[in-house]
Amino acid sequence: VGCKNVEVYTWRMMVPVVFIYLFSGFTFFVLKQNFVHWMELRMDFLGRGDKTIDPQHHFSLMVENIPMELRSDEALQAYFEKLFPGKVHSASVIMNLPNLESLAARRLRLARRLEKAIAVYHATCERPTHTVGQRKMNVAGVDCGVPLSSGVGCCHARDREVHVVKEDGPLPPPG
């Protein structure tokens, strides 16, 4: 069944066209209603805010390329108080975030290496070694640079024991 079997200028040819116009009109009507509802909610949120969020966050600004003489909390707040008297809540100068992010990533890598070293120790009862400055290969988030001894995978009675290592305490003795 197709339009090829229908004569050219008959009412049956106009049914799909009318249906497409009606369906498109309904779709645009629903989209407009949703947009109006979303705008009402958005304006309400921006006007009153959320009870779980501090209202000060709605009026905060991020200022970049601050001159060297204004790179302290007190100096920056005094400068903005001079520009907008009585309207400044607080001013904070944030330290260099790229350095902070790289240090946090390095800390995470070191914590993972430490956890892996403790797991290797519990599996082999031998302390893993690490050469300072040795590059580590990372595959799918797993460090693959520490060689494991051939004892991994063998099951001994001592491997079934559970050792609890306290934060400040030494590792349990092997065996």
C-alpha cells in the first residue's frame, strides 16, 4: 500500500499532508508549553534559590587577572568596598588551581601504588621494591611498573589468614 496507487488530486492524497501539519502543530505546542514551564521554574530558582544552597552563591563573581598588589583577601575586599560601598559580602583569592590539581592527581597515584604494594606484600609475603625516579606504566588506571614475583597465585595456608594493619603500625611479619 502506497501513494502510487492513489489518484493525484483526490482527498486521499490530502490526508497524510493534513496529518503531518496537525502532528507538527501539536509537537510545537507541547514544546512551547514545556519551555514556558521551564522558564517559570528557572526564574523562580534564580529569584529565590534553593534552600540547600547558600544564597550568597547566587551573587558571587569570579575575577581573573588580578593585579599583584590586590592578591590578598583583605586588599581585594578593600578594593571592591571602595568601588561598591556596603555591598561586598566577602572576597577570597584562590591559589593557583592547576598546581593543586596536579598535586591531588599525584597524591592519588601514590596512594594507589601504596595500596598495590600492600596487596603484593600480603600475596607474596615479600616486600615489593621501588626505584626512585622509575617511570610507571599505567594501563586502564592500573600501574603495571612493579614486577611481581613468581609466588603470586600460589595458595598457602598463611595466605588465608587475615592481617589487620593499623595506620601507624608496621606491616605484619611474613609467614
